[in-house]
Amino acid sequence: MRRRTLLTSGTAVLAAPLLGLAPQAATAASRPSRRIALVPLDDRPVNVYCPTMTAAVAGVDLALPPRKALGRFFQPGDGAAVARWLGSVGADEYVISVSMLAYGGLIASRTGTPTLESARANIAAIRALRAARPSAQIVVHDTIQRLALTPGNPDLEQYVAALVEWAKLYDQVENLGQEELRPRLMAVRGTIPDAVVDDYLTARARNHEVNRQMVEWVADGTISHLVLSEDDTAPVGLARAERVELEKLVDQLGVGRRVEVFPGADEVDALLVARLIAAGIAPTYRVEYAGISGEQWTASLEGIPFAENIRRHVKSVGGTVVSGRADLVLMVNTPSASENQRASDLAAFARRVARLTAAGESVVVVDPVLVNRADHDLVAELEQRVDLAALLSYSGWNTGGNALGLALAHATARWAFLHRSTSGLGVPALTGPGRAHAEYLLYRFVKDDHWKNVIQKAAYAEATARGWTPMNLTAEQKAFFDGWVQDRLAPATRQYFTDHFAGHHLLLGRRGATTRTAKLADITDIHIELPWDRLFEVTLEPHLTLA
């Protein structure tokens, strides 16, 4: 079965896959019976393709609102239209981004334009859904607003750094009592126009009120489970102060078992899809590090030790971190104690991954050291020593929390499918999810390493040389780079498949004493484009065949 993503205007209809490729016929035996409806954070691949693939590796259907309702870049989505879709789609379970439903997406949530009244009118759809589906799983996520403005707006670009510094200083002075910093606070504030600060604070106040509403709806049973993710945060700042208030409310209402608060944002759509897929299994995870312990390291743009972020992400997907034997092994790339140890640490880490995969362990590689890209030195070691097709998942995308959550979601959904594959699934029902798993693994390695470390850098240089702004392209400039990226990324993807996936055996599932496998045969098609008018992310959808 090929994955099917449903982009509907009402109740379910069979639709083409993610970006319009012709669907393959699905037999009755292979068609999934389980269906999750997702209101995504926005329309970027990380929030559409990644959760779709997370569901596909487990043979689960994912329904999404109509594409036009999700907006695009600085054009907000239509929260009211999404609310209507949510009431009509019909599904077994629901994952809902409040940022999309209330404001029209992540970028729209960072401005003061949407009113609290309109946000409340849109999120009332969650209440209506609970009334209509009293026993349904309704899992929700909302963001604690980042400290920075969205880059790319030429009118605000000059104030981004100053506003972040002011937000940190304000927390340090007004909330933490560090009076010696007040002169600097006042000096920085004087460099930012009142209108910019007023809009920023209006958005923060509105969002915080909606965050509080979500916690209260957990307490009254409207929401089954809630994640509040801190978008690009820091140890100090207005986001920290808001998080502390929300954690106090969670404790006051006694809902700590059904609410997680952690650094991240873009990974949560996929993470909560995986939570629903793995419900009732409660997987366990053991953590091993490449360098220093995650207890001693805090990733960039985060405010808690990475080990604690792991525990919170694992809890949000329905699992538990253990110290001994576990269902899955999280192999986490962390900085080395000294630069002199780095090469030997990475080599030892890759050898350990190779031993675990060869022994049949379910191995997840999390690569959170560098922001916005994979650690190429680690990937090179894995390519040399590890059968990449034997991994349960890999991610090195964007922030530490993003990388962790995307890898964890993919691995958990795939592990849950393999765990249940003994329950009489025939070969057709195993093949589609297996193919999706290999496609998603290939996507992750090519996008997180080769795209981010090679092609994107070259694209930024090309844009700059032409006098263009990489984070805000015109329509004509985007059309040029769609072709420019296609010409470089497509052959790189094909070569990566040839070098590291072609001919490798893929575990499809187990039925009794029989282990079903297939050989990765060919890459038949790759869809590539820039989803937004900027060079930060890319749509990359490879399609494989199995022998």
C-alpha cells in the first residue's frame, strides 16, 4: 500500500499522496482501518510530510485540512476554515495544533494581529469536537512563543537581535531581580520602536492566555493530552517566565500526567501522531551518548539539560526512559569533553551503533549538536560503519528538540508497527509501511546532512552573489532556485540511495517464526521544490521500489 494523505474539504475521500502524485490502487487487505486527523502547525514539510511519513511507516492513514486553509509563509492560514474541517472530517483520533487553529499557523502566532476573541472562536472547535466525540483521543499542542521575531520581514529584520536581548534582560531584571542589568535593559529598549514592542507583547499576552486555556481544558476533560512546546527558547527570557507560570498551573490543577512542557515546536505534530500509534504499548527507551552526558549539556536555543528534554519527549510519546534493557536504544550525539577526543568519540559511537543494529536492536540516532544541520563528521562515521537501512530512525534537523522529536516519532511509530506485525498482517500490508520507512530514512540523511551542509550553503552563496535575500525571495527568484535546487539535490539523492541503501535488506515485519524482509531496489521518482519563498527548507520526497 502506498501512503495516502487526505487533504479534504469535508468528510473523508480518497485523495492523491502528499504533493499530487498519482495514487496506487490499494487492495482491501492492505487498506488501513485506522485514521488520524491532523491540524498541523503550518504547511511546511516538517509539519505535513514528516507526520504523514510517521503515520505511513505504521500503515496508518493521516487526514489533513485543505491545503489552501493552511496558508503559506507570511500568509496566515484560515483558522475558521480549519475549525469547520475539524468538525466534519471524521476520524478515530485527532492531533491538533492550536497555533494553526487559533491564529493560522506558527508565524501568524508571533504577531499581535489575530485577536484573542477570534482565537477563542476558532479553538471552540475543540470543545465541539469533544461534545460530538466524547470517547475520542484528542491530543493537542500549543507553543510558548519564541523570543525572536520571524526572520525575512525586511521591516523588522533590524530589530530581531535587540528584541531577543531585551526579552532576556526584562526577565532577568523584572522577574529575577538582577537590578545591575537595568541600565542595559533601558538602553536596549531605547533602540526598538514602541510599535514593535507593543505588537510583540500583545502576541505574547494573547498566546499565554490561550496556553492557560489549554491546560484548563485538560483538567476538565476536553483535551486528552497536551504538549506545550517552547519555541526557540533560552535559560532566561519572557518565555521562561511564561513557562514557569504554566507549570504552576499544571501543578495546581493536578494534570501533570497529561501535560508536557519542553523545548521544541516543529517536531510535535509527528510526535503526537506517534503517541497515538503506539498507544497501549508503553515502549521503553535506553539512552547512550557519544560524548558528555545529556545531564551536563543544554542544546542551543533550549533552557533545560538535554537529558531532561529526552525524558519529557519520551513521556509525550507514551514511553519511559530506563537504565537497563529497553525496547529501543536512543543513541544521542553530544559534544565531547574536549576537542581532542571528538574523532575517537564519534568513531566509538558509530561502532556501538553498528554492533547494536547487527544484534537486532531497535536503534534510534539523534543528532542534536549543531543547530539547523547534521553533524557531518558523525554522519560520515555512520556511513562508513553502519547499515543505515537497519536503523529505526535518524534526525539532525534544526534545534536539539526538533531532532530528538522527529527521530523519536519515526522510531516509535515504526517500532509499534513491527511489534504488532505478528498479529496476522499479510505481506501486502507489510510492504507499504516498509517502503515508507526506507523513503523517510533516505529523506532524513539527505536533507539533514547533504542539503543542509552542502547544497543549502551553496544556494545561500548563489543568492547573495546575485543580490537576493535568501530568506525572502521574489516569485521569480523562487522559480529560479526551484530549478537550481532540483538540478543538484535530485542527483545527490539518487547517489546517496545507490551508495547506502540499494541492495540492502529491509525488515518488513514478523509473522510467527517468519521474518519478512525485502531488498531495496530502486529510486523511481523524487519530488523537490522550495515550499516557501526562502532557502531555509526544501521539499524532498523520494519514492522507492522494493524487490
